[in-house]
Amino acid sequence: LTQPLAGRVAVVTGASSGIGGAAAEHLAGLGARVAVLARRADRLAELVARIEKSGGTALALAADVTDPAAVRSAAGRVADELGTADLLLNNAGVMLPAPVEERAAEQWQHQIDLNVSGLMHVIGAFTPQLVRAAAERGVADLVNTSSVAAQNVFPNFAVYSGTKAYVTHLSRHLRVELGPKDVRVSAVEPGIVGTELQSHVTDEGARQWLEGTRETVEWLAPQDVAETVGFLAALPPRVNLQQVTIMPTRQT
Ligand code: NDP
């Protein structure tokens, strides 16, 4: 059994379900000690128990990423209890498509608060550890979960796509800033993945559009994205996959 991430300390946000949950288990399986962050403490406790049962090490951090003080305190606990973080999967997010004419201002704000501001609070809190870890161990990874919506155009996804275009472009800029310090920065852009993400959609038209894709497309599984994250983190330190778009084969 090879453990390419042995000795590494990973932090996964949005780890209580979907992509983040699968990634946390996968990274632990590759040998990383893993801090798992989300709001639902019960889900995190179950995840930590599963990882420990498989022989891994995990730390639950119940926190809301839109609360900068809570994120800072979580970052302190990672350094104290697991060691300096050298892999961050910045993944908590929400997708609430709806026609702009519905003027769902609360849903616009929610997506911006979580996908943009929350993502930034996490970057702000953990970047010092990533830079320190890279100086000590030769490499660290900042992986932001973006979306194919950052590149393609889908009806009624304007605000969500805008937040993900931000994530991809921010990542490109941060790579230039942090690469010279041996911190690799990547944007992972999945197409449609079967998770809890779709269950929060309230607009009936958008729900039907999403569900309709199931007739022609086999959606990705969270594990598919988890393995992509594990792959890029295990590359030699000189290799930085800047942007990875991972699509269901039949999604156009
Ligand atoms: P899920 O809804 O299954 O997961 C979202 C995660 O974010 C949950 O763990 C949730 O946990 C957490 N979260 C939500 N709000 C907060 C908050 N305020 N503070 C901390 N954690 C929070 O969806 P996915 O796994 O699909 O989504 C993960 C990422 O992947 C998102 O950024 C999404 O935009 C992106 N993505 C998903 C695609 C898909 O088709 N599924 C496609 C492309 C990108 P809790 O509620 O416990 O806080």
C-alpha cells in the first residue's frame, strides 16, 4: 500500500458531504492527516470515525466559513493539534440557480458570501501555514473547488457562475503570487457531480433542468473529484496543475 501523502497535513472545507467528504477520506487513505471543516458537527464526527476506523488520523472542526473569527480559530487548532497545514481543499460552496428576473437577492448574497467571501476567509487563515509548510517541506497545495460554470454558460446560473469565475481567476493570480514560495495553486472545475448541492435549489425550472440531465448524462461521483485532488497533490513538487476541468463524459 503506497501512501504518497504520508506526513502531510490536509484541511478540507465543506467536508460534511459530497466532494469534500469523499476527498477527506481519499486524502486520509493516501496517508495525510486530515482536518475536516463544515457546520454539521454530527456529520463530521461520523466522517472522523470512518477515517480513524481505516487507520487514518482526522480532526473535526465545526465552523462556518463565512465567520472569519471561527475560521481563524479553526486554523489555530489545525496547527496545534495536527501540525502546520500543507494541503488546503477550499471547497465549501452553494449553488442556487434561478432566473435573474426572480430577483432572489438573498440567494445571490448567500452564494457570494459563501463561494467568494467564505473562500477568502479560509485562504486568509491558512495561507501563512501553507507558506511555512512549503518552506519547511518543499511543497504545499492550495486547491480551490471551482466549477465548469467558470468557463461555460448555462441559463439561470449567472450569479453562481460569476462566483466560480472569481474562484478560477483568483486561483490563477494566487499561483503567480505563491508559486515562487513553493505553494502550488490549483482550481478544480467539475461538471455535474451527484451530491447534496442540487438539493438546495429552490427554483423549479432550474431543478427540472438539472434533473433532466440525468436522462442523457451519467453524473460524476464525488470520488471522481476526490481522486483528482489526490492525484495533483501527489505530483512531484515541480509540477502544478493550474486548472483541471473534470467532466461527465456525456455532459456537453
Ligand atoms: P454539498 O452540498 O454536498 O457540499 C457542500 C459542503 O459545504 C457541505 O459540506 C456543507 O456542510 C458545506 N458548507 C455549506 N455552507 C457552509 C458554511 N457556511 N461554512 C462551512 N461549510 C459550509 O455539495 P458539493 O460537494 O457538490 O459541493 C462542494 C463544492 O463543489 C462547492 O464549492 C460546489 O460549488 C462545487 N461544485 C459542485 C458541483 C456539483 O455538481 N455537485 C459541480 C461543480 C462544482 P454544512 O452544511 O455541514 O456546513
